[in-house]
Amino acid sequence: MDVTESQDEYAANLELYEKVVATNPEVKRKGKTMPYTSHNGHMFSFLTKDGKLALRLTDEDREAFVKKYGTEPVVSYGAVMKEYVEIPQELLQDTDELKQYFALSYQYIGTLKPK
């Protein structure tokens, strides 16, 4: 994949990320170089520099998600993001399905003590 294709894929995935964020009117996307969402000071989703979407889920939801989609752990800047799952490209393209997981992520963050 050349640089132009990579930039096009990132832009397309950013647009898909924006669509899922828009499903929750209480959430605003933040970040210029690394788009993310947060609630009460806790980040719960972000788009990697490679254009992959990561969502933060409870242990139970994460286990069910990995079982269903067979995803790998999320690694950002060489560190494993323990509570995050990588969203498969097919799911990223299906806003109706993805918004359920986005909602679970938002609900989970709401249970954490605000920072």
C-alpha cells in the first residue's frame, strides 16, 4: 500500500469513526493528531495512526467481543491497551452494529470514578 492509499484509508476510517461518534449526542470527538472520545476524564475510544478503531470495554463485554470477532489486543506506541478491543474493518463499516459497542463503551466509562 502506498502513502496515498494509506492516507485515503485513514480518511475513510476517520469518517466512519465520526459517524459512530455522532450516534451519541453526549459525545464529541476530540484530538487533532489522534482522534479520541472521553467521558469524565477517561478515554474510551480512539483511532490509531494506522486508522484502526479501538474501543474500551468491560472484561465481560471484551471477552464476548473477542470471541465473536477474533480480534487481537490493541497496541499503541508499543504498549498493550488492556481494556481495549480493535474493531474489525467490516464492523467499522456497519454503523448500526458498531453503535451498540460504542454505547457499551460509553456506559462502562460512566461507571468509573471521574478524573
